[in-house]
Amino acid sequence: MSADATSGILRADRVLTLAPGIVGDAIWWEDGRVRAVGDAAHLNRERRRAGSRRLPEYELPGAVVTPGFVDGHTHFGAWALYRRRVQLAGAVKRAEALRRIQRATPVDGWVLGQGWDANGWERAPDRWALDAVQPGPVFLESVDMHAAWLSSAALGAAGITRDTADPFGGVIVRDGNGEPTGLLKERAVDLALPALPLAHPDRVLEALRAAQAEAHRLGVTGLHDVEGEPVLEAFRRLEAEGALTLRVLFHPPVASLPSLVAAGVRSGAGSEWLAWGGIKLFLDGSLGTRTAWMLGPYEGSRDRGLATSTLEAARAATTTAAAAGISSVVHAIGDAAVRRALDLFDNLPRAAIPHRIEHFQCVHPHDVGRAARLGVVLSMQPAHLLTDIPLVERHWGGGPRGRGAYAFRTLLGTGAALVFGSDVPVASIDPRDGIYAALARRSADGSPANGWHPDERLDFAAALHAYTAAPAAAAGVAARRGTLAAGNDADFVAWEVDGAALQRPAPDAADAFRRAKARLTVVGGRIVMRA
């Protein structure tokens, strides 16, 4: 790659550097690093005075430049593959989901799909409905990836019968006669996974290439990815080819801990493109499946959700990891799981990058300030608000417990470090959705008009920080990424957007950024997307 391929000068309307005191309407980058931000004419004079060669120049006079967006929680490889499977998102009735499934062509003998959400369905998912539209095995993951819907043939292939016991932290849903209905929740899903056809490594690689291009189209320059060995190997192959153009912080599952310790892996180690994060472990399920683990019962029930790991197992994993210099990345959605996660991190030695709690959707008032005191990163997904507002009201209520959900401003007020992401494929990887949700706090249909708990809104600057500077700090690379200061990596996006509107009250800024379009995405000084 020539030096000019990673160098240039861009003139825009304004550059939001997130670096104190650095402002301007142009950015000059050379050999993959930011040289300066300022007035365009001044930068050109400085370039000539410094003896710099003539560089490519780009003119986007109506654009606003920001640091590159980093998605703080993805299942990127899963999303890449799921894009080629049956898509059930948006099927508001079970009959519509079944029509899509009926039209599917099996691959390797199976129909695989994802994205169903039965919360509004007139009937629950069951195997008999799948048997009527597909004779072979069918495996369909729910939109939140915490449940699976299987046909009778799929249950048979997995060896799941009425005599199969529920695993710890999982539920095999059964009918009145004790027969499995085809619905598996949480760790019961693991019983079916060995029966599924494995995607060929070349298929995973090609899916990642296409997904990477789509991420760049949406202004995403980096990921904090939560997946297993096959996806890690695909990222490694992309990097070896010089084709990996996303900055990836990779969080492997807790099952990988013994091999990581044996290999001497430490959090933060790796390359500028692919680095080790922390081990990922689950403490509970999700709101949509009512498996999030709560201190009190769900509204109108005695059910408190599901703990998916024992205290002893979780403590052993986190302490073993910390002793080896490996951070912990803990999934906790319900307030009971959040409290346990905070308890686990109390007095836990720190690694090179911070420990994290993923989701942190509901926190008890007594626990609100603990993350800041412990230095724990809160990795949250504001786009879930687009669908979760009615679920929170229905399952957690509108009182103090419901107010503890997605409490962005309250948490920032305690000094907590917030990192924003999408949880793709649970939600869209498009960061405009997350910014909109954090600022407007409205459902996808625009309700409630005044925002849900509007006092928890963020302004654009705070939400932008959570997608840029905060992920860099969480990955231990704040000294070179996340802001557009001189010497930092040239990772940035030029957005076609009303820049003045971004300075207005949060709802106006939310609407403006939702309409924005990424015109230019640059990673390591290289243009990876130009609209």
C-alpha cells in the first residue's frame, strides 16, 4: 500500500475531535496518523512548511467529521452468517414467521434462521407448527439470542426427549404431558448446538468480508466482539491477508479460559487490528424471554428469571482470569445479576484493560454508584430501547425498578464509564439507531412523544463519546484512538448531517443524526468507504 493511500486532507463543515481545545473545519492525516485539525487553508500552509508531499484532497463542505464509531458489543460473525439465513425479525404474527420458514431452502439439510420475537404473538412457538411447513430439522434463534425454536426433527437430531433433564441455567419448555414443545431457553439451547451443521471456514470468511463492508458503510470502524474460536480464526485470516479494516477487541467465551491461561494470553495484547479483550461469562438471560435474573418477581408473577451461573463457578473463573492478567466481561441484565457482577468485581485485581459488565439494563438504586467506584466499564446498548420500553413497563413496572432501566444520565452522573454498542444481530449495527435511542428515548414508533424517563436522556456529545473515546479507553488504546488529536490513528467518519442541529436539545439532535448519512469512512488513514 502506498503512503498516499493512507494520507490526505479533508475539508468539511466542522471536525468534532473530542480532544480538548482542538477545533477546525479540516483534518490532515499522513501515513495513517492524524497530523493536525484546524482551518483548511492553515493546514495546507503547515503541510507545505513541513515539507510534506502533496496529498489527496477531499471536499465535503456540508459534512461533520467525528472519530470512528466503535460498536462496544457485537456478535459480528454470527451476524455475518445470519444475514444469509431466514430472517424473522419484524414478523409480528406467528403465521408470518411460518410463511417465511416455509419458503426457506434447507442448507446442509437444515433450515436455520434468527430474529423471531414472540412477545406479541397470539400463540407461542412450538415444534408442531414448524413440522407442518418444513419436514426436516429447523433451528431458529430468537431476536435476543436467548432462546431457540426447534422442529421435531431438530429435537430428534439433538437427542432431546421428555427424559432429557433441564440443564442448570436453562429450560426445556414442555407441554402438559411433559413433552418438549420445541422451545429452549438459555443454556438449554446449548443442548442443540452440537447437532447443527458447522459453517465452513471459507463461508465464515466470506461472510465477514461482506459484513465488514456493511459496517464501514454505516460509519463503524471498530468492534468489541463476543464470540468463539471459529470467528477469531476468520478475523486472523482477514488480518493475514491485509484485509481486516476493523479494529477488533475480541472477547472469547469463559470455556476458553484454560487454554488462554496455558498459552499466556493477556488482555490488551495483540496487534493494532486484533487484540485480546476479556473472557465472557453469563450471569442471567434476557428481558424478552423473562430470564433476566431479578431481585423481586416479574410484575404479576412469582418468577424472578434465571441465574445461568453459580456464584462459585463465576468467582472461580473471574479470579483465575485476573491472576493470569485476563479481564472479565460479564453478561448481567437483571438487577440481581447486576448486583452479583458488582460483587464479583469487588476486590478483584485489575488487568491491563478494565473489567466490564455487558448490558447492565436494570440496576437497583443501592447499586447505582458501585461501578464507578470499582472502575468497571458499563457496556450498554441504547438501541434496545427501541423495542424494550413496553417490555420494561410490562415486566419490571413503572416504579423505582423500571426507572433503573437504561439509566444513562444517572450512571454518567456517578462517574461511570459508559460504552455503547448494538449487540448485533439482536439490534441493528447502525449507530444512528443507538444515538437516536440515547437522545430521544422513544420506541421505534416514536412513542412516548416526550420520551421515556426523559431525564435520562444524553446530549449528542455524551452519546458520541460513548461510541468513540469510551470504547478506546475500555480497550486500553485511549492514547492513540477515540479522539482526533495529532498523532492518533486516522480513524474517522464524515457524516452528511445538519451540524447545527446536533447542538440543539436532545430530541432535535436525535432526529437530525438519525437522518445522517456516512459519506466517508477512514480507518488507519485508508478510505474504506466513500459514498
